[in-house]
Amino acid sequence: MNPSLVAAVAQLAPSVDAAANREAIAALVADAAAGGARLVVLPEESMLLAGDVPENLGAVVEAEWPRFLAQLSLLAVSHETWIIAGGYEPTGSDRPFNTLVVVNPRGELVESYRKLHLYDAFSYRESDYVTGGSEVPPVVMIEGVAIGLVNCYDIRFPELSRDLVARGADVLSVSAAWVAGARKEEHWATLLKARAIENTCWVLAASSSSPECIGNSLVIDPMGVERAGLGPISSGVAAVRISLDRTAEVREILPSLANRRLVSTVTVQE
């Protein structure tokens, strides 16, 4: 029998009030853990809405980042669970990194990922106030299940997800603040399902429900089946057992990864 993992996606509506956000995070992690979750995935910007901070963003992030990490550590230890969450990491400038962190049940920060693809699309410019990362996201082993990190706009770049799966990811953990707009909900669901289907992997997608975002957190299995969803509610959790037996079953039926033919057949003339 292959490993399995009970994982939860948590949905909240963060604001510029970082202390209130931490209270909301604490309640959601407690709810998820009470339901048996061994991993809780929180949205991008769970720490605070950086784009709405009225004063010097660099100074706010310098103060709030260590508080955010300390709280995640405390929650992970208290509830004996893994946590993936998005916040803003200081850079020494007014443009912080948009960073996902992974905290283990001992309260240790075991991995982080600075968002590679900044959301400069649909008339929005994240790069105006955020510094982009320069390294591909990591794959983290959590109780026998390999988790690849994806941050919001990254999901529109299929090569990033495929690279994570090529490096062994069984699950794509997507933390997002998916901005509302024409056809945006359709894009969100379609892209998540596409990444699940083309990689025959699980997708855990936690999205912010702040006023400008859609919520609609989802869990999708390797055949593209929605196993859980939260809709547009402001706060909630949804937990699913991530079964690698299901992954093996799907990959036997649909061996698309094994069937890839990427070697060029073109003859290069010298």
C-alpha cells in the first residue's frame, strides 16, 4: 500500500490587520487539525494584504514577518501538523518577496519559496511592490507524500508544475489570492484541473476570499475530479485523504507521463 495523507485547504479573507489575520489562521488550523488533517495549506497573502498597506510596506513587513513565522511554528507544534502558508519576506527594501513557507510539526521552517512569476497581468502589476524570486520552487516530503509548491500566478505556467512532478512531486500545493474578474473563476478551476490531469497528480489549492479575490479553494485528484471545494465563503476548511494508491491507479489507466516522447527526431545539418 502506498502512503496517504489527510490534507486540508483553508480559506480566509486576510486584511492589512496582521494580528487579526493571525487570529483567523489560528482558528482555521485548529479546525483542520480537529478534523484529522496532517497538512494545512493556507492562501497566498495569509500574513497580510501588502497591496493595501497605506504606509511604508518594507517597515511593516520587517515587523510582521517574524511574528507570522513564530505563530505558524506555535500552531504546528500545538496541533502536531504541517503548515504551508503565504506571507511577505523582508528584502531590506520597500519591495518584499512574496514567499511560501513550510513548517513541520516540530515548529521548524523546513522550506520556503519566493514567488517566481509575479502577477503582471489583467491591468495589475505585482512587480510594482514585490520583488520576484530567482529559484524554482522546492519539493517537500511530508509523511511519505512529495509536495511541490506553487504560488498563484505560477499555475498559468505548465512547465513549472511539470518540473515539480518530474522532480517527484505527488501533489501540487497551490496558495493563491486569485483576483476576481471576467472569466477568472473559470480560469482558476480550468487551470487547476489541467495541471492535475496533465501531470496525473493531486492538486491542493487554497485561495484567499478577501474582497478582491474569488475564494473557491479546491482539492482535485489525479483524474481531474473535484474531491472538495469551499466556494466563495469567507472562511472555512476542506480536508481530503491524499491517496497515492489513487495516483497509481490513475497512472495505470492514463500513463501519459510514461508515454511522453520528448527526444527530437529532427536531424541537425552541420
